[in-house]
Amino acid sequence: MTTKEGRGLNWITSARIASVALAGLALAGAAGPACAQAEAPKYGGSVEVGSMYPTVSALSWDLADWNWKQNYDTGQVYEQLFVADLSKARRNGGKYPFVADAWLPEDAIRGELAESWKWLDPLTLEVKLRKGVRFPAKPGVMPERELVAEDVVFSYERQNGSAKRIPTYFDHVAKVEALDKHTVLFRFKEFNAEWDYRFGWGYYSGIMPKEVATAGAGNWKNVNGSGPFVLSSFVQGNAGTYTKNTLYWDSERIGGKDYKLPFVDKLVIRTVKDEATRNTMLRTGKLDIAENVRWTAVEELKKSAPALKWSRWLSTNGQYLAMRVDAKPFNDLRVRRALNMAVNKQEIVKQFYGGNAELFAYPQHPDYVGYFEPLSAMPEPVKELFTYNPDKARKLLAEAGYPKGFSFKVQVCACDPNHMELLPLIGAYLEQVGVRIEIQPMEYGAFLSAMTTRTNAPGYLMSNGHTNPTTTIRKSFVVGQVWNASQWGNPKFEQRVNDAFRLRDVGRRQEALRALTREVLEDAPYIWLPTPYQYTAWWPWVKNYEGELRAGAVRPGPIYARLWIDQEMKKKMGF
């Protein structure tokens, strides 16, 4: 059974479905697809991007370090087997905005390093690699050479052998082997609904030459891949600069003609911690694109820089205050439910976010059609957690043995201005029922380490990527998983999660995930918080772009490769 490139990667359809919910988040001020395709691209120049993660610099350049941000920083350089089919973007007349952090609908995936693939049997996948894909020469690291099947095998085995790997992540894979120079065989122990995401286009899917590992993969100066750009400089906390890879193999079809990629000579991704400075850089044209603008700044920027183009999208990060269920007082369900009822979430949406948020959008995102259920469809015990009821909160606390409340520490990332402002408000609500919080701001590295080493405080305020409808349940609610800050879980639930991943039938898998989601919502390991809307802004001289953000798992590289800068327009506009 052979799949067609760009038509999904399924034996029996993988867990990807077209997202109709995104249709409501139309891109404001975007040019129509006919306009986007009418212009011939212009080569040269540079593009300055305000990072999607403006306060977090590169965490590591070594793919075996398993850091969630590696595709954002290295995805311009390291390619993967599969990638988003950007011809299906809205600017091209398609239906996808490509903003989800790690959710590619099955009809919007194409081969990147994989030229074709087919299932030889239900547990054996054959992948044919593109011929002629080249790694550029890197002085002191490697000479120029062709990418071959052994590079795929090496990359998989290095990831799988890493001490930092996510537990169980590749447990469904029996073996990956090179049959010949351009053929890779994946042998599976069992079906896994995320097989294509796990080592095809996901967070930990980059293909790296062995020479980089030998030279030292953690040193940015050694980074070298087959992608559209070469990493030419990096300044921690400031910027990563990428220059055109003249050996890059891919092209873009525009107006019926193929054009060699990338179009720009240089790409600069800026990390600017101060929000006011970022907004000033955007307004004055020092940034061509700001991938993440908080809603509080939008109206002023629209007034001061009316030529900016905008997209509005519901955040792909869920927000919550995790409560560690492995210790008192949060091992008591009554306490966890009480704290949820003590926080006026409707008021947070209206007052704190000015209406720019949704009350109920985690752990499933509204985009995940078939998996997401609205709050109105939830059982009453779930609805109750989103209803402000301080009187019942006090009653539950008294029943649990805390009539006078208690105090606990909450860790928060100092790099997140939204959370630094939101947490005192949550604390004020909790104080009304006798619960006091001690706020501990932390720098990102220490904050992340506290969770990954399971030494985080009893309270932990965080944003967590939805990822996709299956991963969001596995990573957040299975004991031992890295992103399970509450340490919540039970063996029966975990078995049902594993069973859901083995289901080949999409309808049955969706039903199973809906049931698991309802169960974990009701058990309240988190104080469930609203999900805000976010904005992306760009100047009209940025062409072949309409706010797309990810072409895989937090990976923008293929998007950057396809945009160009109309330098004449920029000059005429006074920049």
C-alpha cells in the first residue's frame, strides 16, 4: 500500500485530520492568494525576524539533547524526512494557516528528504531518499558530500541512544536500517498513531551527519545540515544569523515556474527580552516580521504603523498552574477542585485579557476536530471547575482538613511577562478562600530544569504546547513523562493511553482520546487557565508570506526559505 507524497503518511489513516476550526481565525489584512502568486520572487537581501520565543535563546544545538526548541533553532539547517506542504497554505488558496506547534493535517504533509515511501507490510515502512541532496563543506568538520541512508540511521540511533530522550518515545520501533545508499527501512514492533510525527517531522526528527557529532554537535560552529540555510553566527541572548546554502536542493513553484530556494541571502532571528524594545523594533522597521506580539500592544502598533499586516491566532500553548499530586495537600482531589473553583476564569478572560482569550482550550485545542469537545459538551463535574464558586471552594477545603487554608510555593518563569502579571491575580483569588501563595520567579533554564528533574515546587505556572491531540495527553498525564509537572497519573489510565495509540481506526482513536481528556479534566491536576489569542505582524515588503509559523514541530525554516523581501518597496516606504 503506497502513499502519495503530500497526501499523508498513513498505513490506515494516521491521527491527522483537516482543521476546520481554524477557518474562524482569518488572517487580517492578508492579500489574496492570486496576489501572492502574481509576483515573481526577488533574490537577495536579508530578513529580520522577531522570534516566536522572544525571551528564550537557543537551548542547545545538539539534537541528542532533546530540547523542545531545537527545530526552531536548527530547522533552517537540519532537514527531516517529512515536512508541511506549504502549497496548501491559505496564501496559496489552501485551507491551512500553519500555526499549530506540532500538528500537520494528513493532506498537508509532503516528503522533504523522503522522495517516496510505502508500507511493505503493516509493520514495515520503506523510505526512498532524494538523490543529490548535499551537505555543504564545513571547515574543520567535514567536506561536502551527499546525504545517504546511513545518515538517517545514524541520526535515529543517536537520538534513541541519548540519555536525555523522552521515555518510551521510540519504543514502538524495532530497527532502522539502510538497505542501500538511498533506501531506509523502518521495522516497527507495533503500530503507533504518531509514527510519522515521532521520527518523520516531529520535535526530534532532524537528520545530522556523523561528522558533526564527531566534531561536537553542541558547538554552534559545527552545525551543518542539508537545509536551505547555514548557521553563520550565534550570540546568546541576541541573535542567530543564517546565510544561504547555495547547495540547497529544493525549489518553489510560483506562477507556473520553479524557482531555486532560498530567496534571501541572510536570515536573522532575534531574541529580544524587553517587550517594549521588540515593539519599537517592529514599528521602526528594524524587524521585518514579529512572530509573537501580545494583544496588549496590537492597537497601538496598528495606529503607529498602519501598514503592518496581521494574523490573529489562538495560542498553541495551554496555560495552567500545575499542582503536585504526589504530596499534600494536592494529593486530595477536593483541594485541587477547590482551587479551580476559587479562580474566576471568566473574569480573567474579560478583564485580564480584554476578551482576547478562550476559557476552554486545553489539553485539546479547538483546532483538533474530532478530538476537541467544547465545554458545553463536558460532564457537569468538568463544567464546575470552570465556574467561579468561592463558597464551595471553602467548603471543599474544610472537608479536606484545611478550614483555614494553607500556603504553597509557585514557581514561574521570569521570562514570561504574561505569567508574571497573571500569577499575582491568581494569588488574589486564592487568598479569598484562605490559600496563600509564595511566588518564586526563575530564569528559564532553572525553571525548565526544575520540571525535567521533577524537583519543581508544589505549584508550577507554565505554558505547555498542545503539540497534537495524542501527544498532549501522553506527555502531560503519564507518570514519568518530562512535561508532567503535576506528576499525575495512574496505571489504568496509562494503559488506556497506550491502547489508544495502537488504534489504527481514527474514529475509535478519537473516541478514546475524548474519554481520556474528560477523565483528566475532571481529576483537576491543574488549575485550568484561559488560552490567550496571539498575533503575528509583518511589513508588506515581506512577500510569499501570510503569517505562517510552523512547517512541522515548531519548525519555521521551510517558511523562511520561501519568503522574499521587496527591497524597492521597503525603500519607498522609507525604511
